[in-house]
Amino acid sequence: MFDLMAPLMFMGLVAFLLLGYPVAFSLAANGLLFAIVGIHLDFFGFEQLQALPQRVFGIMSNATLLAIPFFTFMGLILEKSGMAEELLDSLGQLFGPIRGGLAYAVVFVGALLAATTGVVAASVIAMGLISLPIMLRHGYDKRLASGIIAASGTLAQIIPPSLVLIVLADQLGVSVGDMYRGALVPALVLTALYAGFVLIVSLAWPKAMPALPAEARGARGGALLLKSLSAMLPPLLLIFLVLGTIFMGIATPTEGGAMGAAGALLLALARGRLRREVLTQAMEATTRLTTFVIFILIGSTVFSLVFRLLDGDLWVESLLTALPGGELGFLIVVNLLVFALAFFLDFFEIAFIIVPLLAPVAHKLGIDLVWFGVLLGINMQTSFMHPPFGFALFYLKSVAPKEVKTTDIYWGALPFLAIQVLMVIAVVAFPGLVGVEPIKLDDTPVKIELDATENYYLPPR
């Protein structure tokens, strides 16, 4: 009976989630239910649950998690202060004479917003409100325009200071700074792939991405370059302040997030846009998201404690280490599992439920956890783009004009979903993109001691 408890507990969690209960409460309730059953059947004692308060206190006192409200607040202040609107307007005019110019502007602004906000919702909603009506007005295909905006917004998932990288680093037990450094090159390559897709479509299907007419370009010549520079310089300085100090080891991610939040407030104040309602909305949204994350963490620690008491970690380990193909077989199955779960769960839920089960197995197989975390982060980015439950698609639909149907957004997302899958394959095939070796070999020196009383000699040739 004991051997069946861990599988039953996992299936119980799946049942709770399919019934539509909130994830945090599903995790905690499922854990407590099986704790009662386990104690009643004498599988473990009640005293072993005394570790639970200490675990909850450990979550509340985790300084790394402070980076989440800091980066969220920074992103929301910048989004509500009009920085995204200025960036899109200036870059849209700069790239306007080029076929597909607005699409390029959306991709580059998506990358810049990702590097300053780390919040997918803020990026998608801002670009959906500002860019989508302009793109449709100038003859862009509805599906392509929707897909470009949704995909560019999800760059906030993988470009530092991504919130998911903070969560993954915490769950994997690695440095957030190392995760940021490892994700930087894959994130830039993914951005380049998006821009490459725009180039291919603009050449193969020019009617879907026309250039802006001359009367829609506004400022020209030196004035336009000056306008673009004034719009780009503040976020670039903020990126250097936050990420530069983290990468150089001057500040921790939490300290970098605090500086970013302060910098965002100063930028909004300098532009005369730090109004009370802006500050209130940003604080309320930050509080909601942070509370959501903390409650899921508390629920997941209840689940994981009871799951381990029932030897669930050993059950998962035995399943995954027995896969054919060794490390490669493990990576293939794990990526297929995460990709499939992304149809139904968002990245927070996957990070808090699945990653703690996978991390010990990856460590036992000798896989570098920073590389593994970046790989999972890119894969979990698909959770925002999966029809029909992708959150980026929901965000875009909530602000899209009436002529853009839900099916248009779904079809537009599919090519970019394929690009994200291609990026996962590229990281597996070319692990150097992350800057670390994926498989860690044990290079601990072995000390051999010989007995001085014995005669050791080499045989004659």
C-alpha cells in the first residue's frame, strides 16, 4: 500500500487542478489530506510534520524572493508612465519606411521592455493597446500582427530580469545571477529569430507587412533620430543600472531590483508622470502578484514535504532514471512533459509543482542545474503562447479591437510557438549558448595510499 501512496497523491493533485480549484489551495489541501491518510495508516508520525512551520518561515525570510516585487513594481511604473508608448511610437517611425517596419519595432520594443520590466502582462497589454490598432490601420495581416505582439511580449519570460528565472533559481537552488547570465545569449538569439521571421514574411508576403506611408511617419531626418534616442536612452540606462550591476557582481538580484524600482520612480518623476493613481495601481498589482507567488510557494512546500515523507521523490527518480538514453532520454521526456503541461498550467504552477521533482534527478544525472534551468525557462515560455490557454493570448484578446477574433490570435501564435520549440532544440544541441557545460563530470582528485610494507614494482619488459 505504501508504494501506491506517492502515485495516488500525484493523481490527486491532478484531479484538484482539473476541477478548477486554485493551485495554491489545491497543493496545500492535497498535501494535508494525504498527511492525514499517511498518519492514520502509520506510514509516518505526526511529529514529522513539525518541519512545516520552519519551511513556511524559510519562504517568508527568503531574501532572493524580494526581487519579485521589486522587478514587478519597476515594470508596472515604467509601463504606466508611458515609456512603452514613447518607445513604440519613436521606433515605429524609425523603421516605418521599411517593409515590416512596425513589426521590427514591436520585436525590439518587446526585448527592451522585457529587459526593464520582466512582466509579460505589462509588455503584451502595452503593445496590444498601442501597436495593434496602428498595424491593422496600415494593412497588416491580423494574424501576423497578433502573433508578433504576443510573442514579443513573452520575451519578458526569458530576458533578464525575468521573474520566472528568479523562481527557477530558487527552486533549483542556484544563483539568480548565474541564471541571468546563462539566459542572456539564448534570449538574444530568440529575439533575432523573431526578427528573422518578420524578414522572411516581409519578403515572401509583402502585402501582409506594408511599409508606413510617408504621411504617417511624423518626424523625419535628424529630428527622428533624436526622438528615438531620447526614448531609448532612459530604459537603456536603467537596464545597465539593474543588469550591469548584477552581472559585474556589484549588486545581488534583490539589490538590483531595488535600484530598478527606485530608478523607475525617478524616471516617472522626471517626466512629470508620477501621479497618485499610477503609484496606487502599480502597488496594488505588485501586491496581488507577490501574494499569488507566496501562497503557491506555501502550498507547494506542504505538498512536497508530505510527498517526500511518502517517498514520492524516490518514485519520480526511479521513473526518470530508468528511461532509455541516459541524460538525453531524460531531457527529451522532461521537455515533452513540460511542453504538454504548458497547455493547461502557467509557468508559476509548472515551476512550483514539476521543477522540484525534476531537479534532484537532473542533479543525480550530473546535469548542470543552471543550464537545466535556462532550458526549462525557454520551454515554459511556450505556456504563454499555447492555444487555447496561453496567458499572453488572453492578455492580447482583452485589449484587441473587435475585428481581431480569438482564432486570429491563436493562428498568429503558432509560428512563434514553433520558433520557441526550435530554440529549445538549439539549446540542447548547442549547450554552449548558455555558457556552461550541461553535464558535470566528477573531477574530484582521487588519493591513492600505498602500504609501505609491501613491495610494489613494475614488471620487466
